[in-house]
Amino acid sequence: MAKKKSKKKYIIIAIILIVLVALYLWVSSNAKKAMGQILQEYITETTAEKGDLEVKITGKGVIEPLKRYEVTAPLAGEVKSVSVDEGDTVKKDGTLFKVGDVNIKAPIGGTIITSNVKKGDYVSATNANSIGIGAEPDIVIADISKLKFIMEVDEIDILKIKTDMEVTVTADALSEETFIGKVSKIGSEGKSTNGVTVYNVAVELEDYGSLKIGMNVDASLIIDKKEDVLVVPMSAVNKTKTETYVYVKDPDYVGSGNDNAMTILNLPTSMAEVKGYKKQEIVVGLKNKDEVEIISGLNPGDKIYSISTAKGIAQYMTGGAGVNMGM
């Protein structure tokens, strides 16, 4: 009886092992197919097409008046009268307010954008002749015939900027409006922060619509442009010290997509690790951060391929790839 029980025990163990091996092979096979499918879904196909290519420089700024002058009474005393209010227009040498028997006049013509004085106020000696720390000017006059802002441009791009260049300007506060300005001045001396040198570029706007002093704006300048050229995404272009290339399908490859199946521990990081594709050398021309001009190596309609990083694929899997694992 003992021998029969022992034999039966071994048979059961053998059956269990066979079932486990079969299950492992079945799961591995389906996992392999799933990995192949994920890989294929993560390969991006792009068509080389004719189009226009622009190279832009972008920046930010804060709207200011063309000129601004802060007026402070040159003497201490009681304000006897005030002749202007905020929003008023004043001519050069026009009376602003009176301290004692002295008329305080406008040094420039413009618009009153700030008034900190009223009849009966006492102008202290602290403000006389100059504006002290923390003190406010009595009157601020601005020339708003034009508005301006200063944008910072990297040293790599500053030599591409010229005066009178057209600048496209937008503001978050006026999301449906676009304004056109011109470069009026280019800084001669840069300032360096964390090893990066930037230069101030002044932009003036004559037709500024609803823009107001103090608004934040975004600016862009087109520094180069080509029309009707062959372009592809920059993300699909690879470059080494000796060659620039993209990946295309290898017409001589006779395998299938599942030949590329890999494990979660061995995900591809570039098209070089994916079967069925080959390098195609190219010569590039004009480029921006998103697209690049193809001078030779590709024709309109050619398909090129790129792949996300292994990290991207792993995130894709854990986030729910929608792949049928066959379970």
C-alpha cells in the first residue's frame, strides 16, 4: 500500500509540474505578444511633408509708458491748489499744482497717470528736491503716445535681432487680441545669471489697443523663415558627431512586429534596438525647437519612425495600455 501511495504522489506532483510549465509558457507567450503590441503602439510614424518653417525668439515683458517723469515739489509747504487729476493730459510747462506762491509745472507734455497731492496737503521737506526711500512722487506724467516693454534675449540669439524688427505681442489679460510692435533698442551690455548672459531688447507699440501700463505680455520675433520646404519633427532626428539620420522601415526585413517583444526589464530606449528599421542619413537646414528642414535624404511622403523612452513605455503600461494580455 505504501508503494502505491508513493507512486500516486509522484504522479500528482508530475501533473502539477506539467500544468505549471504549460501555464508559464502560455502566460509568457501572451506577455510576449502584449509587449510586442505595446512596442508597436509606442513607435511614432511621421510623414515628411512640404510646409513653411519659422525660427522664432520669444520673451516676456511688462508694459511701460514710452517716457515717465516723476514730479516732486522743490520746496516744502502747503498745497494751495491742484490743477490736474489722473487721466488728464497736460502740456509741457503747464501748471500741475501750487505750493505757497510757487507754481509747480510739467517738465514734459503727457498724461497724468498718478497724482498723490490734493489741496490742503503739506509737502514735507523729505520730498523736497528729491524723492527719498519709500517716498512717493507728487505727480507722475507719462508719454503714452506709444507703450513699450523690455524683453531679455539670450546671448546666442542677440546678434540675430535688429532694430525695427516686427514683434508679435500678446497678453493674458487680453487673450483675444494680438498686437504688433517693433524693436526700438538693443542693449549693448549683457547681464549674467548662473552662467547665462542675456541682453535687454526694447520693443515699442504704437497701436496698443486696450493694453495698459503694468500688464504682462509675451513676445515673439521671427528671425528666419523658409516657405515650401520639406520638414519633419525634430524629435525624429538623431545626430552623432559624424552623422545625422532618421529611421525608416527596412524593406529587406522579413520578420514580424512580435520579433521585437521584450521584457519589462529590457525595454528599448531608441529605434536602434527595434528590429525591422534602418538608419537613413539626411542633410538638414533651417530648424527650430519643433521642426527641421530636410535638404536631402528624404522625399515628400516618406515615412520616418521614432520611439519613446523606456520610462515612457513603462508609464504607458502601468497607466493602462489597453492591451489584451490573453488572460
